[in-house]
Amino acid sequence: MEPGRELGFDYRLYWGAQPPVRSTVAEVVATRLGVGGMPGQKPATPLRKFVIEFQGGPLEPLSQDAQVQAVVTASRGEVRGVVARPLKESSLWRCHFDLVAGGSQPVDLRCYLRDAYGALSETWLYQWSPPPGTPG
């Protein structure tokens, strides 16, 4: 690029419920949030549970015992108890984990599924904001 020179770009935008071209990797089909920790037990520290469901792509032909790993990162705080597993009688794979955030600043989260050969899914991105007044 040179100062004072014009640059031209062409691009196309699509608007609709479904993309015009399907991904070759599994896609995120659901995201759910709730109270973290073990169900029925009050956690010692404030935890937030995240549940993400993936479907399609290379996950479709995998067996129920396939070695699939969820890779989860957070911009701050601590991620605990990461699990990835297939749902019986379904083509969905579910990942769930707990987040200990502490403080009131937003947390940027990322998650994708992989096996020994590489990524199996798109990357889920989520910015979670703790409730106002959350202690640091």
C-alpha cells in the first residue's frame, strides 16, 4: 500500500437464518448457562456453568468412545471440570465446564473440540459479564 493510492475491495454479505455455505467442521448449535458445581450442592466459591453443544462435520461418524477433547480458554479467572462427550441417541456432542471469575470485569471465553488429528469444530466465542457487585 502506498500513501494516496486508491484500493478497491469487493465482498458479499449474506443475511438469513442459514449460511449459504456450510462449514466442514462441527458447528455450535446451543449454548446454556447455569449455576456451577455439583447439582444440589452449594459451591464454596461462586461458579458459573457453561454447556455448549456441537453437531455435524467430522463429529458425525465418531463412535461414542472416540477420544475428543474440549479446549477451553478464558481471558481471566479459572476454568474447571472441562468435559466433552457425545449425547446418546443423538448426533450432538456436549462440552461443559465451570468458570470461577471473581470480580466484575467481563470474561472472554473460547471453546472448540479436537482429537489427535486437529480441530473438529468451529470455535465458540462468548463474553460473559459477572453480575454487578460480584466480589473480586
